[in-house]
Amino acid sequence: MSRVDAEAQRLTLEQENGPHALIAFLTIEHPAFSDPIRVVSDVMAYQVGGVTFAGIPFGIKQLTDTESGPRTQIVVTNLDRRIGEALRKSQTRAKAELVVRSSADFNLSVDPRTEIAATAPIYAFRHFELVNAEGDVSQLVGDIELADFSVEPWPNVRATQDRLPGLFR
């Protein structure tokens, strides 16, 4: 089996005149939200796996690869002031998931855009936290990073009989 050259594949995906446009799908979940916020970096709505993502262009940078852990910044248009208020007032952090797919995987002639076939994403990260969220009338800006367990109190969760009854048989 031949090995896939990641650099060559990246260059093919990023060609200006190529058939692919990279589309980012962002999901933000928080206990204060009745439903997760799902947006796509396009002006049109997309449907992936039966879930609809609203078409709201947003900006995101590639994750850093440093010793301090992966981190990036995101800028999303502020659709509703309640979102910023809920994030600011809450003591718990919102969870973020980003998936990048190719436009070639979608039927672009329908609204909302639908998957032609279920395909693997080009790039994905899950289980990240939205931190340092700030917002104004026009946009929400925040950092997305992995949970830093070095700043958590230890032990944060204890293995008690009530919590883990299977350990105490």
C-alpha cells in the first residue's frame, strides 16, 4: 500500500483554481444553551449527518503546536447577545469542535447543502474548550484550547462508591 504524502495533499487542497474549497464546521456546546450552536464558514447552510449548520462566515487560525498545548483563536459574528452573556456569566467552559471538509463532498446545487456521501473530514478536533470569550455587538472572539489539567485541583474527582459502584462489589 502506498503512503499518502500529506504535504502534496495539502497543496492540492489549497490550490486557488482547484475543485476543493475548504469549509469549516464549528459546534459550540454549553449547559446554558438549549441546543448547540452549529455554524459553517460559508454563507449557505449545510446539512451533515442530519444536523444543519447555519451559514455564518467565521475566522479561525490553525492550531498551534507548542509545548503549552494546542490553541487557536476564533472570531464569529455575534448573532444573539444572549450567547455572549451566557458565556460570560457561566462558571463552566463551553466545549468546541471544529471539522474541516472539502466542498467536493457536498451537493452545492441545493439549499441547505447536503453530503453527497459520508466522507472522513480533512481536519478535525474535538473536546476543546472555549476560553477568554469576549463579545461586542458585532462579533464574539475567543480562544480554543485543550483542558489544562495542571491547573485543576487534585484530586478533582474521587472514586467513591456512589460515583463508581462497579469498583466496590
